[in-house]
Amino acid sequence: MTIDPRLTASSPATPMSENGLFLADVWDGLGASPKALPAKYFYDAAGSALFEQITALPEYYPTRTELGILDERGPDIAALLPDGAALVEFGSGSTAKLRRLLRHLPGLSAYLPVDVSGDFLREQAETLRGDFPDLTVEPVVADFTRPFTLPEGFKGRALAGFFPGSTIGNFEPGEAARLLDVFGRILGTGAMLVLGVDLVKDRAVLEAAYDDAAGVTAAFNLNLITRINRELDGEIDPDSFAHRAFFNEAASRIEMHLVSRRAQTVRVAGRSFAFAEGESIHTENSYKYTLDGFRALAARAGWASLEAWTDPDGLFSLHALRRED
Ligand code: TRP
């Protein structure tokens, strides 16, 4: 089974050389039924800035809640980690969460951020080295959704993985399990994995987090259209689409869509795509788990649960897993 390319690692910007792939994905997605676009294209410069704003919104509880759990449980994580271990972060966004964790892990020997964007990684590595002079920072340019090898010298070392932000929830459950298995193969038997997982909760709380009053999440979703217009010679009126986010309880996921406000035909680089009024483009899923539901998924992928921590309101969870033989 392969990972849905819609859901592979996001990079802050897509270089020009990748525009052929972007166009192919957009033509495929708008030609499909139902229509869908790969979530990874949200993150151009404007999209990344909007996402930063989302993480600070009053309705968007995941970021601040996860930071709180990391602060509170940092000592517990440190106790589970062997001295001299190296920490591998799969996909490295803002370093805020990592910094919270590092404070509690003075015994850590090295930090290996893995991301597809080399420029971003090098910048990030430089600032971290300045702030943590004793820490070896060794960036790895790779797509973390596919097996990759760690730099020489890190194989056989005590390793731990870090995957915050409930990014695991943006993958279909089968793909999430496959991804966890990939992590396990990279880190090896006995390795630890610390990851953030958003929890099932009241529909109103979930839906507000993905459809905030200030309209930032709507702007983030609609920015995909602006990006298609700019980078792919698209002629889509962003005002003719509406942001829609809802909790699909049967699938236990938030779905984000761009809904056509009217019947229309849009053009992208010479190709036309017809929309009925109310027809949507599915742009993102964010799966929500129960603690036991996530433990079962991890177990299927070869990871045993060591600990699972939540905030006092039970909004978000942080799991510590151990890779079995
Ligand atoms: N993984 C996070 C989540 O699902 C971040 C995220 C991905 C997100 N896409 C998003 C947040 C779209 C808001 C809107 O919550």
C-alpha cells in the first residue's frame, strides 16, 4: 500500500521544478469524482503564515494544549529516554514544541530534524545550534513518509522519534499505521516514539477549531485557490467558493472542503472543470482518536504503549510508544 500523495510531507514552498507535479495533481484532483486536492499544497509562504496564525486562535486548542502537556510531562519523557539518545523529528515545522521538550532533556546527544525542504532545515538548524550549543544538530533532507536512512554514526545509537501536532491525524488510518511502521524501521527495535494525537470530543468544539470566528482557517483553505491561480495560471474566482469544515462522526474525522457557491466552470492552465452548485473540493482530513483507539492502531504497526498523557480537560493526548521486535 502506498501513502496517498495528498497527504505526504508538507514543505514551506514548492520549488518551480515541482510545478509540473503540482499541475498534474490539480488536474487529477479537479477531474476526479468526488473532487479533492492534496493538502500538502496548502503550505506556500502565505499558507504557512496563515497556519501559524491558526495555531494561536482561541478556538484552535491543539497547539497550546500540546505545549502544555509537553511542559508538564517533559520530566516523565526524560525518565523514559536512555541517556545519550538522539532525537529524530519527522517533519519539522516551528521549533516551539521541540524547544519545550529540549528543556527537559539535558542528556540528549543529538537532534535530527527530517524535512523535504533543505533550506528550511538549514536555517532552523543554525538558530538551534546558537541556542543549544552542546547539542549536535544534524538535519536530514528526506520525505519522512518513505523509508530513508539516518546518517552514518546514528545507526545502533539509542534513538527516539518525535511527531507532534497530531499530523498523524492527517493520514488515513491505514496510512497512519503504515507510516508508524516506517518510523519503526528507521528507528529500530527498542526505540521510543513521542507523538501528539488529537482526541474525539464534542462536535461543537471540534468544528469551531476548524472554522474560527475570525475566518483565518477559511482564508487558509481558500489560499489554495489563490495559489493555483498564481502558480498554475488558474482562473478560479476565490469568492465563488466557501470554506466548510465539519465532523464526520462515522469516520471520526474533521473534513475540510471548498464548496462552490454556484454552478460554474473553472479553468486551470487550459483545462476546464465543471462544478454543480454546492459541489465541493475535499482538501483535508484530520482524524480524531480515543486513547485506546490510537493504542490499537500503534499496536498494529509494531509499537507498544508506554504511557499516554492528556491535559485536564481531555482535549489532546501525547503518547510514548516503544518499538517491539
Ligand atoms: N495536524 C493539524 C490538525 O489536523 C494541523 C492541520 C493540518 C490543520 N491541516 C489543517 C489545522 C487545516 C487547521 C486547518 O489539526
